[in-house]
Amino acid sequence: MSRNLIAILRGIEPKEVLDIADVIVKAGITQVEVPLNSPGAFESIKLLLNEFTSPVQIGAGTVTQVAQVETLAALGVDLIVSPNCDPAVIMATKRAGILSFPGVITPSECFSALNCGADGLKFFPASLIGQENLIALRAVLPADVPLYLVGGVSPKNFASWFEAGAYGFGIGSGLYKSGDSASLVGQKAESIVLSYDQAKNNK
């Protein structure tokens, strides 16, 4: 089954990225993001793009500059995720034919991002928004816009976020922390996928 889960590998290094990504994909998470503030991020992304093909999607996170978008477009990334709502970054991403998921919190940021062509919205940090606010925002946003929750989201609250209108989740430190072994990440990925499936099926 298709799961709307993005694995955020902040702090990952090129020497370990393939082993870590392999166990994540085998567990059933098919969207993998390397934040650009990770060591050797562009090298890691290039390795992942060479290793994995559809349906696995490889993306870059913490993308804040148009120049970064241009470099990533040349590599052939599938998605670009930002911590903020920057119209120039969103529009550059869409010109390159790449999926755009900017970070938003307020209604103004949400609609600005969508007007610039964003494919979905990343609510970050989700813990600052809360589920009641997401319900209110979902009521005014276009129904078909994917809403991803990142930061403060875990298997313990997948179900309540789904009830509030979440489409999917980005999981960072709850899945991978710098220094984690591939076997540990694999165990955490399997647990996350199990919790996601249960929450989705009970929605």
C-alpha cells in the first residue's frame, strides 16, 4: 500500500545513506528526504538517486535558496521540502518540474504557497499548530491539497492528526538520529509503518 510518510534523514552522511535508506524502503516508507544541512547532502542525494527508482521518491529538505533548487534539479530529485514559505523557491521548484512542499503555519502562508504552485503544504512545527488549528485550516483550504505534519508528530498521535485532516507525516528524529545503526533505524521504521497503517485503517 502507498503510505504518505517522508523519512527525514537529518545529519546523515554519504557513507551510511544507502544502508539506512535501504532498511527504510524495505519497511514500506518510499519517500526519503536528505536535509541540505546534513554533511555531504548533495553527495548523499546523488547516491540515493542512483540507487533507487520509482516508486521510491528521493527529495531534499531545508531548501531555502533558488540556487539550491537549480543544483537539485540538475541531480534529478523528485521533491523539494522547505522549512519556510519562500515564493521564489517554490516557483523555481515548479519551473524545474519538481514536487514542492514548503513549510507553513498561517493561513496567509498556506494560500501564498498554493498560489505559487506548491503541490502540498508542510506544517512545521506541527506541535506549534495543534490539531484544533489544523481542523480550522482544513475547513478553508482546498480539499485536495495534501497536508503533511512535521515536528511533534509520532506514532502515538498519528490517529488524532488523521482525524484533524492530516494527509501524511514527515518523521525525522523519531526515525533516524545521527549515529543510529541501520538495524535500529529498520526497527523504528517498521514500528512507524505499523502504527501508520493501524491509524489509517481506523480513520
